Amino acid sequence: MEKKADMGLTVQEMMEYQLRLQEKYAGVWEGDNPATAKHHLLYAVEEIGEVSAILKKRGALEVTRDAALRAHLCEEMADVFMYLNDVLLCCGVTAEEFASAYHEKMERNLQRDFPKENQAYLKSEGN
């Protein structure tokens, strides 16, 4: 798979990359199957922790100012997405299924009124 000049990346491409990586390490890694889904999810959580550490220790504003730090954040976020894609692959979810669910969820979210839905919670927090 070639790197695209426009650097756009589709769910399908991410999943294809993950399949290639899993094929390369077949017999070494545990693979993408239903029994390993929870392991991949835990790996994603670990990577989210690394992203959190960057933001906690350096701050989001510093990420906007420091190109090397931003590149490190992007690398860790890529790890998160890689493991989340593995979870989808373990569960047999296709790129089309995920994309459809994502679009549907975003359309619902765009129609929601989050402050109204969470009014009781927001009031209890003194907001």
C-alpha cells in the first residue's frame, strides 16, 4: 500500500495496514481473532495513557507550538487507532460497517442538545 500524497486515510486503508502487519507477524503475535479482541482493546488503553501523559505533562497548547511534540502525539494517536482497528478486525467488523455506524452516530450527535440532556449533571457541578 502506497502512502497517498494528500495524506487522507480511510478506515479501509487503516484496516488493510493492520491486516498486513498481522500477516507479517503471524505465529509471533497472537493475531486478530475473537479471543484476542480484549487484549487489543487493553493495548489501545495503554496507548491512550501515553497520549494522556503528553497532554498532562506538556499541555495541549505546547503541542500546538512544538512540532516534535506534535509528531510524538500523532505517533501515539496512530498506535491508538492501530489497536482499535485490531479490535474491529478481531470482531469481524468491516470498514463499511464501521463507517456506516460512525456516520449514523455523528448525525444523531449533530441533532442532540447536550447541555439540555445533561442539565441535571451540569447543575450539580455548579455550571
